[in-house]
Amino acid sequence: MKRRSLIWLLLPVLWLAACSPIVNVTVHDEDAAALIASNFLHTAFYQHKPGDAYDITHPLFKTGVSRADFAAAIQKVQSSNSPTNLVITDFSTWGTQETLGIYGNSQTSAGVVLHFRCLLTGTKTKGYAVTRLDFNTTLPKKTGMNVPFKIPIRLSQ
């Protein structure tokens, strides 16, 4: 009899535990992510060391492109567009995903505005690494919650 009453007492607790929602929280540090992106861009475009920039990327980045192909692509952007005065303007997050987008633009030597998007994987506690880089003359699609930096981050040569 005691055994049955104990089970009946525990049933509401078990039911409550089974029904409780799981809350996932991802905490980002957009300033830390912007610093990683700016170091990556500075190394690739101002120091003209695309191989070194490639070396600091996330393993996912490296599965999509080889070091030599990345260096060739950066050199092509450099020779055809010559991006100058890179400016990081805003960022976006994707809810609980460990992804953060850093967006910005650059004036080219021909006077054309070149937009870029740097996707990073990580969190505030894990740190960040670049997983994708896009350059285009049109604005990239901004996914998630997009927020401008209060003061744009200007990369210096």
C-alpha cells in the first residue's frame, strides 16, 4: 500500500518535469566578433597575406575552399576592385544559432561601393572564427536580427 501511495505522490512531479520547456540561450559578443572579422579582413586586404587570413578561419571555411583558391580569390578582388577604407557597419544574429554576421562596405579604387558579409561561428564564451566571406556590389541579404554598430568600425591600413 505504501508503495502505491508513493507512486501517486511522485506522478505530479514526474509530469511537471516532463512538461517543462527547455530553454536554449546563445550569448553573443558582437564587438569580439567584429574584432575577429576586422583582423581577418585586415590581414587579407591591407597586409596582403590571404594565406595567413585563411589560417585563422573556422574548419568549416576550410572545407569549402582550399588555401590556394582562397588566396587566388582575394588577389582577384584586390586586382579588379582594390577595396580601400573597409568599414564594418552592422551585425546580425540568428536566434539560438551560434552564427553571427558582420556587414560592411568599402570604396574601391574605381569609386564603386563594394559590400561585404563575414559570417562567424561561435559564442561569447567559445570565441569566434570566420566561416564565410562574401563581397558584392549589391547589398548582401541580412538574415536574423540586424543591428547597426553605434559607431562604424573603420579598418586602418
